[in-house]
Amino acid sequence: MSRLFGSVRSRATLGATLVVAVALVAAGTALLLSLRANLTGEAGTRAERSAQAVASELAARTPLDKLSGLDAEDTPVQITDEDGVLLAASEDLERITGTGTSEVTPAPARSDADDDRDGDDDDRDDDSLDPGEITPGASFTNGTATIDGDTEDYRFAAVEVETPDRGRLTVHAGAPLAAEHSAVGTALTAMLIGFPLLLGVVAAVTWLVTGRALRPVEGIRREMAAITASEDLRRRVPEPATHDEIARLARTTNATLAALEASVERQRAFVADASHELRSPIASLRTQLEVAAAHPELLDLDGAVEDTVRLQNLAADLLLLARLDAGERPAGTRVDLAALAREAAAGRERVTVEAEPVEVSGSRGQLARVLANLLDNAERHARERITVTVRREDGEAVVGVADDGEGVAGADRERIFERFVRLDAARSRDDGGAGLGLAIARDVAVRHGGTLTAGAAPAGGALFALRLPLAGRGPGQPPGLDR
């Protein structure tokens, strides 16, 4: 059973069919009950009219054997006195139920003295009617009557009349319920035949419609399975030419695949570039050690130390990038950027600091690394002067690092933040580094909820602007590891 209804298509078909079935059963039941009530009410009205007609004749002193209502073939009539004794009945009536008396043979006529005593009793009855008066309403019961050998169901109406000579009499008149039974039976038969056919149509239409609607989903699933098997992230799932949820799902899936492909390509490039950058100092260090092993007098100790330091710095940069890529968030401690800028500028001869106290929330070690990387970059390009400014602007903390060098061309102001990118003026690995400083600085700025951009300085060089939310105003960050 679980396998049978294990798909959305089958469950949707079953659900729609059940809902329609419940609705049809409820509507059909209400229709049958309403039809039966209406037809029964009409039969009761006919029976009441017949009883009222006979009661009117009795009120007019019409003898029992002259009553016209007793001659109707399809309307059985009984007339009883206050004691329930049958006084008159329809000629062809053979058997009757539902009227309170099953007798069909009238009792012998009573004497006038008996009628007078009944009349005296009626006068003493608190509910007595005036002679010739008929009760305005009727009481109704259901029963059967056999006329000329045919037994049918009837709706009986009982009407009381006060006669001048016979006392209070009760007239029972019936109307056949054959039309009600026939109509209800016909409607029920039509429902029993039509409802299953309608449910079959609903199930078939739902199955076809859901299958057509879910066809693109199956295409997306097959393509995703093929992408997983082939590990080819350049492939994309088909996008239906619609504007519904499935089309949006396909577009979102393709956007996810594109982001995943870009991430994988970025990681591959990162690994390749890191391997290339690590190979050079390792090869240089190995060469120096091999030469020193063969000719100790040729050992370049300063060069070996320099390569070792460069290798150590590169490994630290790669480790920090790996931690940032893993989603590490800065610690939420308060950091005074003015004090941090003065610390970063200490010992650098050409650096001037113009700072006002500004506090941000984040990792002191990572922010110090950003300022150090920006100052290292500025020192490689500045001619004579580097200016560091710290100020508040539009509810943010802004740190500017400007130099008087040649600046950065507009086309390269975003490219320089890519990993392992060195512009032509900084191609030398000895002077230009591995091309990770600015990339690390931007990643740290983004992790702190800020931005890092490159522009033109007033002196004509490059201006790097670091913008961070003030302490207590930025989005809450989960604690991370500090460096």
C-alpha cells in the first residue's frame, strides 16, 4: 500500500477522489432527504384536503352513507367516534395500519339516546368544539392500506369535527406515497450509477493533470541524478516555459548549480594557485639546503630564513582563508579602530594616522590583520606618504588607507581583491607577495558585516575604504575563533 501511494501523483489522485466522493455522498443524501420530505409533504397536503372535505360534509349533517369522500379509489378514508369506534370507511378498503384502528368494517349505528349522551359528554369536555366546527389543523401518520387486494404506503391526515348529531368524530384520510417512493428510488438509482462514473472521471482527470504538472519535476530529478553520476556541474536542469512554482524551482536549482560550479572552480583554482605559490619557496629553500650540504661555505642563511618566513606567512594566509571559507564568524568584542590603526602604523616611517575614537564589534586580531595588509600594500606602492584616517560617517565606521603612488586603474579595482592576483607593478614575489593580502582583507570585512573598496586618493594614489557597522548597530554575529 505504501508503494502504491508513494508518489505525489497517486496521493493527489486519491485525495481528490476522496474529497469529491465525500461531497457527492453528502450532496446526494441531502438531495434524497429533501426530495422525500417535499413529496411526503405534498402527500400529506392531499390527505388533509380529503379529510377536510369529508369533515365538512359531516359538519353539514350529511349521512354517513352519502359521504362523497368514501367513494375515492386512491384515498382510503376512516371515520371514528370519540371512543375510537369505526363508523364508516371506504368501500374497497380491506386492511389499514397507521390510523390508530385497523378496523375496516363500520360498527352498528347507535341510538339517538347514545348520541345525546355523547353530546352531553362533549358539552362537559373542556376541549369541545362548537357544533359544525372543524379543527383547523391535522395530525399526520404513515401507514399502509390494502384496497382491492393492492397494498401500498400512505400518508394519513386526521381531522376532528364536532357534529350536531353524532358528537366529535375523527376523519382519517390517506394519500398514496407511491410517487415519493418512485422518485426517491429513481434518484437513488441514478446516484448509484452516476456517482461511481463521476468519481472515475475525477480520478482519471486528476491523474492526467497531476502527471502533466509533475512531468517537469521528473525531468529535473533525472537531470539532477545524471549530474550527480557524471559530476559535471556545467549541466543544467530543464526549465519549463511557465511561470509557476515548478519553473521557479528549476531556475533556483540552476542558480544553485551555478553557484556550486563557481565554488568548486574557485576551490580548484585556489588549490592550484596555493600549490604553485607553495612550490616556489619550498623549491628555493630545498635548493639552498642542498647547496649548503655540498658546499657549506656557499650557504645563504639570510635567503633561507627569508624563504622560510615567506613560506610561514603563506601557510598562515592559506589557513585563514580556509577558516573564512568555512564560515567562521568574528568574536563580538568591542574594538577601538583608532587605537588599532595607531598600533598598525607603529614602526612604519611614512604612515600618518588621523583618527577619532570609533568602536566596532568583531575580532581584534582579524581587524588588525586587515589594517596590516592594507598598510603593506600601500608601502609597496607609495612614493613618500601614506595616510590612515578613522572617522564616523552615516552611522558607520570608516577607515581609509591612502597612498601617493600610481593608484589602481578603474578596470582593476575589483580584480585586485581576487585571490593570487598581482598586477603588473607587483609581479615580483619578493616585493608583491602571493596576492592574498587584499583578498583576506575583503573576506574579513565581509565577515564583519562591512565592505572594502578601492578608489582614487586625493594625492593621486590608491584609496582603500573599509566600512564597518558601529558597535551595537550591526547584525548579531555568532561567536567565532579569534586570531
